[in-house]
Amino acid sequence: MLNGGVLTALASLPAFENLSCTAAYNEDVAAGEDPNWHAVFCYGWADTARNTGEGWWLCKNSWGSAWGCNGTFRLAYGAAYGMPADYTYAIQAAPVSEFGKVDRARQLLREGTQSAVPSVNGTQCVLYKSKRRIRLVKLHGWLATSARASPNSNPAQIMLDLLAYNSGYLRNLAAPNSAFKMCGTTRDLLVAALDANVTSSDPQVAALLRIKGHIDTTEVLKDWSVAAGTTSAYCAWTGVSCDGNMQVTAIEIWSVHTTGLKGELPPAAAFEGLNSLTAFTLSQQPGITGTLPADWSQLRQLQDVRVSETSLYGSMPSSWGSLTKMRVFYLWANQLTGAIPKTFGALTSMQDLRLSKNRLVGSIPSSLGKLTNLQVLYLWGNQLTGRIPDSFGALTSLQDLQLSKNRLDGSIPSALGHLQMLKVMYLSYNQLTGSIPDSFGVILIQHPVDRQHPPKLWGINIYA
């Protein structure tokens, strides 16, 4: 039990329901008796001083703090069929991170309240009332832990300040109480801990709160807060996903989760601490405005970015060509202008690129022909001009090509007809000229309902 505890069972007899805080549950089951089984969690033990073979397990159940010894009890060794082999399972505890301890201490302090009291020798003071009766040493532990993020914190000085302004405890440090006077340093630490706007010491929570500060200026994401981010609770925040190690891997905010966000995309610095983040989605949020941050080129771990149906404007940064791990990239239905950066040809891991329904101009970069893993390319609904690049003939993984509703001209590259994986191609509402290349012949003569010989291309829309 040094690294966890055991989930087990015991025989629940009448004496168990009325167990006192000081007694150990030490009932035996009579022969032929069929008791009720009760699930409990045991996390420690205590041997008696007289005989180390005697003692009890330290356990708790789900009956709450009003029962037993604040929800816990002692189970005598060998009593009540405790810990039967078939119903006992070891539970290894995950160590609480240093950041988790700090946030937990702040949460415990926030359960209480503070009120102003007269100053002492010019030093500001407050009266802190804890939700529970605690000892001075417990309060010191909470304060000292919550202050670990402060470079000037000194646990010894915190204790001296507490003793100085709560002199009654010099005679009995173990006496529990619920009200304590805090002045000077301890007051400042308490005020900081009670302030819900104080940045969390957990770098992931701090990063999420920075991101919230940019994308949610009207406090729509109410569960994104320091108090709600204690330990790993941030993994349950709206749109946040974590891996098994409680590392944030994705922020995905769709309209089905949240609507009404107002703000702008955060700079790269806001993501500091989210070292495992690979996916970022912000969809159907017209209140998101501004431009695409050029410094997102520093977020090299990103693999999936979907920012669609917002009010973003301006051009796509050429620096984003350094995001070489990117596999999925959606920027459709925004108000983006300018040309498609040639540097996007370096995104060789790209599988799904959708830039539709913007105001993009200029020609389609021939460098996109280097994206040999590309399966989906949507550029429809822009103002693109020029020819369809011959280099698209190298997109051997391409399955879905949609270039409709642009101003493309020239002829259709014959190389497109040799793309064996291509299933959908929309080229309508452009200014294309010439005839359909012979390489498309086999595709066009296959009947779309011939199930024995299904067409390679089941969607075609070539008219200009």
C-alpha cells in the first residue's frame, strides 16, 4: 500500500453501520450466516504496539464524511471476511504532480471565506474561515503548498506569521478551529489563492487559460477556470482531450459544444506548456476575427488544424510551410485573401487540405504537386486564376479533387486521367477550354451503375 491501495470487500454486519471513530470493526461471521457484502477501499495499516501481528487496515467506503471517522474506518486483521482473495484488487496510485498539489491546496483554501479585520501595527489583516475545522498546521500546509509557485515563499516564515497572529495556538497546536487571522505575508498568500484569476501553476492549465483569454473574451467557456482545472480536471473541459498521462493532445471546439465565442487566434506563445498538443479545431464561430498568426510556424508538433466558418481575414502565412507534420488542414469558409503560399508544397505529410469558400486569388502553386500523400484537395469557391498545374499528375494518392467556382482557364491536364485513386473531381464554373483529354476516356465510358465493373471515378463535373 505504499504506492496505492486495494479495492476489496467485507461482510457488513449490524455493528458495522454504527461503527465509532475509535473502534475497529472486529466482527466474526457466524457459521451458516449469509451476510451482505460491502465494497471498500483500503489504503493503509496500523500494527498495535503490543503485538505487531495485531492491528487493523485503514479503509473507507462511499457513505460520506458523516459516518465512521470522517468517512474512514479501521478493519481489524482477519475480521469479517475482510479482503477475500477472489474480491481483492490492487490499485496503483498515480503520483500527484507538483502542479497538482499546488492546485489542490488552492482549491481547499477556496472552500473558505475571508473578511476584513482591523490592521495590526499598520499591517493589513483578514479573518479566514475554513469550511471545515482544521488545525493550524493543516492551514500552514495549504498555504505553503499554494505558495510554491512564488519564488519568495518561505514555509518557515509562513508558520511564524501564523503563530504571531494566532497566539492562542502556541499552547495547543493540535486544537482544530475554523477561523484564523492572517496578516502581512500570509494574508497576501491567501488573497492570491482565493483569486480565481490567478494563473495556475500547472503549465497546461496556464496555457489553456491563456488560449481562453484570446478566443473567449465574453466568458462562454465557463468551465475553463483555475478552480475547475485542479489536478487533471482540465481534461474534462469543453473541447479538451488528454492522453493516458493527462497530457493535453487536442483542443476541438465545434458549434455542437459551444457557440458565441468572440476573440482572435492566440499567438504561439500562448501554447507554451502544451507539448503534446497535436490537434486544434475552432469551427462555426463567427465571433472569431483577426488574422492567422504567422508564429504558429513554431508549433511544429501540430498535425491537425481546423479553423473554419469564422470571420478570419488576411492571407495565409508562408511560414506555415514549416509545419511538416500537418496531415489535416481546414481553413474553409473564412474571409481569407491573398495567394496560396508556395511553401505549402513542403507539407509532405498532408492528407486532407481544404481551403474552400474564401477569397483566395492568384494561381494554384505547382509545388502542391509534391504532396504525394494528399487524398483530398478542396479549393472550390475562391477567385483562383491560371491553369490547373500539370504537377497534379504526381498526386498518386489523390481521391477527391474539387476546384469548382474559380476563374481557372486553359485545358485540363491529361495527367489527371492517370490518377488511379481519383474518385471525385469537380471542375465546373471555371473558364476551362479545350477538350476532355483522352486519358479520361475509360473513366467516362464506364456506366455508373455497373456494379460488376464500378467506375474508377464516381463523381465527375468538368463543364466550364
